[in-house]
Amino acid sequence: MAATDASTTRSGTRNLGRHVARRTEQKSFGTSYDDRPLDELWREYQQTRSEDLRNYLMQRFLHLVRYNAERIYARLPDEVDIEDLMSAGLFGLMGAIDAYDPDREVKFETYSATRIRGAILDELRSMDWVPRLVRHRTAKVEQARMRIQMETGEKPSLSDVASRLNLDPSEFEKYERDSKAVVMTSITRKCFPSDGSRELREIDVLKDESQVNPVAELQQRDLKELITKGLSRAERLIVVLYYYEGMTMKEIGATLDLSESRVSQMHSSILQRLKVQMQHRMRELEPVD
């Protein structure tokens, strides 16, 4: 229940951040604060904590949120929404404005960058379902692999990476397993650029393994009829049960009321006749280009 409440709160905060970001971006300056020195505005805000002045400062420095959000977004997968990053960064900017002290003689742009990036990274961590330990191990293994490849010019083996990390085989197996953690992705994200006006998404190119290929099914049926043509009922059953149903010679014998050795003899005889028969029809079995 607590996790659900936290998720709901985070979602509501994110939506609020988006709304404020859009309003702030769309709002023009044109206020009485425009012609006043920035140092004077900071000192006035320290004394009054005026909401109007805070909104003006947020509007004035909003470009810092977009700048930092875009830099982080460039290293993230496509399914991450830059508006989510900007809404989180906006709350970082608000915190920076409230905590900024101009007497320390540090530029606000420099001071706020850490706060904005921190807020964005906190939001990304809350969205990430993979434990931080797994992320840490993934980065550690990848860094070791890249260093070895840069030094030797060759792709390192698993034993080379384990040696570089000073891990015994059993411990490295855990690191390697964690470094290959399953990644969640959106099936509606863009797959690759398309020449047309419509972008290809992952869902457009995914293969549906549950669907039967009618061409393959027809070919299999024709091949089965070709192989079993000219065989007696018992011989046809042996072929079908052994090659298509995966039954053993003993199970086939019990099904047909024959001994296992008799089924084996009939099977060998069938193969010999099929070999002679198929030699004259190999061209029919070749795939069509």
C-alpha cells in the first residue's frame, strides 16, 4: 500500500512539474524585475521570499533545466521522456533558488547545475527497476573489458576479465550474470530510421512466435505425404510416430503390438527404401530461391 501511495505521489508530482515547465516556458518576461540588477533581486528574495520574485527567477533560469536535461537525455534510451527529466530538474531549480546564497560569490549557474542534475538523476533512479548493485557490477565488468581491449587490441575472454577484477571463477560468474540483467524496453519505441514518413516501431518488426507459418505447415504436410507414400499402414505409423511424435521404438512396439526388435527391423527397411526413392526426387526437396 505504501509503495502504491509513493508511486501515486511521484506520478502526481511529475505531472505538476510538466505543467509548471510548460507554463514557465510559455510565459514572457515583461515584469518590473527586468531592469533591476540580479544581485539586488537575490538579496530581496533572501529577505522577502516573494512568490512573484521566485517565479521570475525560475523563468529567468529555466534554460538551465533544459540544458542539463538534454545533456543527460542524450545518453538515455528513447523510451525515456525528456519532459519527465525537465519536470524533475524544475524541482531541483526551485531548491537551488531557495538555498542560493549570493554572499558566497559563486555564480548561480554553477551552483544550480549540481542541484538540477541531482534531481534528474534521483528521478531516473526511481524509474529504474534494476537494483543499484546490479548496475554497479555491470559498469565494473564493462570497464574492465574495455580496458583490456584497449591495452591488447583484442576482445578479452571471460577469464581475462575475471583476472583483471581479482575474482575467483564462482564470484565472477555472479558478476557476469548480474551484468547481463534483463532490460525493460518499450515495444512502441522507434526501431530504426525509415525512408517513408511513417517510423518503424519495435512492435512492427517483432516476430510472433505463437503464430503458425502457413507456408511451413504446408511444406511439412507435403513432405510427410511424400515420405509415407507407398508405405503400408504399419510402416506409415512407424515413420509418423518416430519422427513426428518423438516416440521410442519400445513405445511404438507397444502401440502397434509388435516387439521392439521387429519395429527396429521395419524402420531400417523403411529407411533403405526411402533412400532409394528420394535419390530420384532430391531436386523437388531443394528450397526455391
